[in-house]
Amino acid sequence: MTTSEQVDWTIATYEELLDLDKDFEDVETEIIRQQVALTKSLYEKREALVKKIANFWPLVFEQAPPDLDQYIQPSDSAVLLSALTSISVSHFEIENGGNGDPRSISIKMEFGENEWFEDKVLEKKFYYRVGKDGEEGLVSDPVPIKWKSPDKDLTQGMLDLVMKVWENDKKNPVTDSTKLKKEKDYTPDEKALKKKIEATGLGAVSFFGFFGYRGLNISAEESRLSIEEEKKRKAERAAGKTTELTTEEEEDDDEDDEEDPLSLEIFPEGEEVALAISDDLWVNAIKYFAQAQEADFEDDDEDEDMEDDDDEKPKANGAQPPSKKRKA
């Protein structure tokens, strides 16, 4: 076998593997579609039940899984535990017979009166999109929060700056997600936002920075055209037509000029957190609520044991042992 024949065989096999992997992905997406339809009535029943339970959702959040809990600061916990009244997740593109992508999700959080912000509902939609370069994932529009005063703004002004940048971007939309703005071309608001992000050293300083997440700048039209083009190439390969593997655009000669598509994100992990809420916290809410109850019982038992020890062993100088703190 010649070298050229070996290369052709490798390319053909690799394309077949990619097509097969896409087939698996399509099946998984269809499973989500069917699961949403089958569980709809169950979630409605659960919602009716949990409305009768005080602090159900705050207690669920208190037991949040690690991939979500790591982004909840003590100041965030104060809001969630005292003001959160409800959470709901919907696959809005397939509701009411819609034929959109079931991986697109909406996360709605409802709050009672609180000292931090005026909003009673914060809803964030995530659209599953595919870019012309093959990148895909959840993209979202930022959601503003009406803070009652600057000192109550848990994002330290970053969310407001994100909104200003987004409003300007709407006036000058980018139609190609592969074309990234250079830092030297940033607007004053973008420069101010980047400076604040760098000053934190970590990106978002609060869970509520999550509402500022945007993701890759893939428009609905770019996504539609990318999906159609990929279907066309796949059909041609299935018909036996040879296609060349697409290559990425030529890289800039100076790698230092490359831009990070998420350089202005105040919450770069927005997609991961959205999935942690929709695929774990929301789905397993009853389990997490039960864990919160078990934690309460364990705290009560430990407090009783401490009281028994207090009765048996007098403490020097009248000092009392500290009580066990709950996770929040």
C-alpha cells in the first residue's frame, strides 16, 4: 500500500467515525426530547407538592452538588436561603409542540422581598447553537438585576457593565463567530469590564454573575446554516462522494495576537453551571431536600450529645463548645 492510499483510507475511516459519533449524539438528543415529554406531568405534580413545603428550594440549594456549590459565595447563600422561593427549568424550544433543540433550556428563579434586589423573577435562556467552525454549546443573552443600591450589588458592578457591552453589540452585531474583536479595538465599556474581571483574579465574584454569561457569539442564523451544511456533507459522504476534511482558518502569524472568545465573560463557567442546575439540581431536587433533612437530624443528635457531655463534664471558666455549623 502506498502512502497516499493509506492517507485516503485514514481520512475516509475518520469521517465515518465522525458521522457515527454524530449519529450517537442525535439519538441522545432525541432521548432528551422524549424524556421531557414523559416527565412533564411528574414535574408539574412535584411543583404542586413543594409549594406546600416551606423553604424547599433554599434547602435544596443548601445541598447543591460540588460543581455548583463551588460558585456560591457566603453572600450568595444569604440571598438564596432567605429569599429564594422557587426554581423551574424548561426546554422552551420544544414546548407546545415546538420542533427546536431540546438541549436549549430556560432557568427561572423566583424570589421574595429581600434587601439586595427588586426583581421577583430572574429568568435566563440558553440556546444550543453550532458555529461555522464546528464549535457548539449554550449561548445566552445577559439578564440585568435591579440592585437596590450599589453596595448591594454582589457582582460589584460587573453585571451592569456586561449589559452595556451587550446593548452596544446589538447595534453592531457580529455575523461570524470566528471573527473576534482585538483588545486594541475594545470600547471604553469593554475595557472597563476587562479591567474589573482581571482585578478579581477569578472572573465572577458571585453566583449572580451567572446571569451575565453570554458564551460563544454564535447567532441563530449562523447556527442554522452550520447545521444545514454539516447535514449536506454527511449526505454526500453517505452517497459515496469523497469530501476533504475541513481545516481551521489559517492562524495568525503572531500567536500573541490571538484573542480569547470568553475574555469578557464575568462567569466563564456559565454553561457548566446551567447544566448542573438543569441536569442535576432540578432533576434530583427531592434527593437533595432529603439530604437537607438528614443533615438537620444529624445536627440535632450531635447537639443532644454535646448537651449530655456538658452535664457530665464541667467546662473550665464556664466555656461552652461551639455548635456544629450547617453547610450554609
